[in-house]
Amino acid sequence: MLSKVFTIENGVKQGGIVSPVLLCIYIDGLLRLLRESNVGCFIGNVFVGALAYADDIALLAPTPRAMRHLLLICKEYGKKFSIKFNAAKSAWLYFSKGKQPHACFPQFSIDGNLINHASE
């Protein structure tokens, strides 16, 4: 059942004792959607494509296409629930068996903002 629309005048205090718990409840739906997408990394049958701690989320994907799909799920969830993902505070790493020239690196973005590549 949905309530009437109401405005939020105060947020959850950063560093507050219940802040991480409340955020986990808030993003649980996102983590569920990411898992149910069957896109990302798995160890056996266990989904490890989205790891979350407090207000940080790490996405793990085997291909650039899979990563873009996970980022799209995050974007759509954020739009629906007024969550802003900060591309400026985000970074991506690329791991491969061989050396890949820098010019061949893929690009990733969230909400139209480019996510920077990190080398370490």
C-alpha cells in the first residue's frame, strides 16, 4: 500500500549510528535487482557482482557490456528512488590476463557523467 506523497525536510545524519542500517534498507532493493539480473560475477552459484558496505557499492562484471548493464540498473533505481550516484567519487579498474593498451580501455558513465579509470 502506498501513502500520500510527502516532502522530506531532513535526511539521516552522516555518521549517525543508524545511518548505515537505514541505507542498507534503502538500497536492499537495488542489490536484489542487481542479483536478479544474472549479470555480473559469480563464485559458483553465488552472486558477487555487487558488494555493498555503508554507502559504498562495488560492482564486479566479467565484460564491459555486463558492467554497463549493472550501471544501467543502478541509474534506473536511482532515478526511481532519488538516489544520486556520484561519478566524480567513483572509479573503475580493469583486470585482464594480458596487457591491454590504454587506448583500448572501455568508458563507463552513470547519469551521463563519465567515471574515471583508476590504475590501482
